[in-house]
Amino acid sequence: MRIGVLTDYQIKQLDIQSAQGSYDIFGDKSIVSLLVPGRKVSLSVSGSRVVVHVGGLVSYTVSKVMLVPQRTNSSLLFSSRQLNIKKHSYEDALEIFVYKGRLQFVNVVDMNNYISGVVESEGGGGRHLEYYKVQALMSRTYALKNKRRHEKEGFELCDRVHCQAYHSKLRYTPKIRQAVESTSGEVIIDFNGDLVTSYFAANCGGQTCDASYVWNNSVPYLSTFKDTFCLQTRQSRWTKRIPKATWSSFLAKKYGVKESTYGALIYNFDQENRKAFYIHPSLGVPLRDLRKEFKLKSSYFSTKLDGQEVVLSGRGFGHGVGLCQEGAMGMADLGLDYKQIALYYFNKIRIINYYESQFFKQKKDVGTGNL
Ligand SMILES: [Zn+2]
Ligand SMILES: [Zn+2]
């Protein structure tokens, strides 16, 4: 995979150190130098080209720099006090070029190394092996489905939540490596054979949300259903109090829903089962809008008036579509395996080996003359 890293920063100069192993430094196409463990290479922008300093002595100006490890288990370390960049380390190769006047770093990384870094960046430690396997499956599916998202910038996916958080190589949780390697190549496909959009959220509050409530379009493998596995968790319930005047003025200004017309009705809403609209669809107030405006943990809440305040009693955390992370953790702790977990949250899906399926697809295309 080609992952654009440190995309949040406008970097014009940076030192990179080899934390482990030696690296060949390629300037454009030929080897210009060697980076040995503990030494630094300094990179800076000069117009549309990169200036490479190695060991403070030699310097080269090239259009593209590649740092290629001489053997596996090598890693590079980035940090800059000046730019307030904390330590990041990456496995495999690194490509550097100038993009819009700044240095663009692309980690050219093995799929499993990348997925391991993502699962740790997004999920952290202390989870069950089967849970990590589901996460690995979902982020691999995501990565392959979205490979062209940053094509114009010269890489496939970025390292931010825009794509998938990838702060660093896997550092602390060996169990994640085990989960990623034991599901190597596996992805989730829908009944048409297409890679699924692997939505997930922290806690669905006991009922997953229909994709159409959040994004207008419905997704056949993401319907709403009751999830009992996340009910006893920390994030399954929340409350919030909002001044009555704030609540009513938002409803009146944005949707023309006024207390003078509807009375106290506009403060009392019961959402036993998930709905798309506040009170009644005819009022035209989508719950997702209220969630956004009042920064609510979820759109799965009921309301009632208490004096001069509207009290919201909510369930869950996040949009609630797709896999419920706390529910999936609960299932794994109860001894269910990753396939059972994936099939519980996604309807009529299949788990296949992506690379084998590509191979057979090609063979079939050759056979039918489609190539
Ligand atoms: Zn992105
Ligand atoms: Zn849930």
C-alpha cells in the first residue's frame, strides 16, 4: 500500500532516523547513499525538488527520494520538536517528494504491516483476539475499496481518520499482528461480490442504525436490528440537559417548528426504537441534524421537558451504523469467533480471500475472453 503519512503538517524540512536496520537511499533512480542505524537523513524543499543531506557532508537535489530497507524488520523514526511532531515510526520503504511546496511522505508498506498499524491506532490495546480479527478484516476491506481516494496526491490512502487512522507501525500489541496475519488477505464482500463499506461505530445503544437515517441512501447489508451485546457497557447510556429556549429557537429558525403552534409537544419525544425524524416525519426535523447541532453522542435519544430545560436520555455513542465495536467486543468475550461477529452486524455478506478471488476472476476472464 502507498500511505500518505504526516499529511496534517506543512513540512518543509525534516530529519529522519533509522531506528532499526540500514536503508539504501535512492535519489530519483540511483542509489546515492546509505542510512545506517542511529544516523539521520535530512530532507528539505528547494522549489519542486527535494534536497537530501546525509551525515552533514554530502547533499543531492532530486525530484524523488526513496528509503528502501535492506532487510525486513527495519523501521524509520520521525520526530520534530520544532514542528511539534511526536515520534512516529514506520516499517518498509518511504518515498518523499514535493507536493504543493511541502514535503510529502509516502510509506510504501506491506498490507499486513499497514493493517496492524491501523488496528492499533484506531482500537488500542487489551482486546480479544477475535475482536482484532474483525477489525483487521474491516480495515483491509476499507483499504482495498478506497485505494484511489488520494490518487491525485500520489498515494492511495492518507493516515488520518479521513481514511483510516495510521499513526505509526504496530508497537505495543503483538496480539494484533497475530490477528492480522491469521486473517491475511481476507475481506468482506456483499451478495453482489463487491467489497462492503465497512462502517463501524463505538456503541449502537442496543439497536443499530439504518444507513439511510444518517446518509439518505440505504445500504442493503446495513439494516437496523436489536443488538443485545452492547447493553451493559459504559457508553450505552447518556443524558444531557439543554435550555428550553435554545432547543425551541433552533427548531423554530431552522424548521419553522414553533411552540406557539405545537405547544409542549415539541419538547417530548419518545424513541424506544430508532427513528429517522424527531417527533414525527411530517415536521421534517432529522435526528442527525439535532445530533450535529447539539454535539450529542448519538441520535438515539428521547426527550422530556423539566422546568426550563429539555432533558435528553440517550443511548449509544456514534452514528450506530454497521459494526458496533462494544457489541463486537462483548461477542468476542463470550467466545464467538470473528466470522460470527461479522455476520451478525453485516447482512448476507461473505468473507473471502481477496487475492485468491482476484486470481480466479482473472482466470475466468481469460477463459471467457474478457481480458
Ligand atoms: Zn484520506
Ligand atoms: Zn451495539
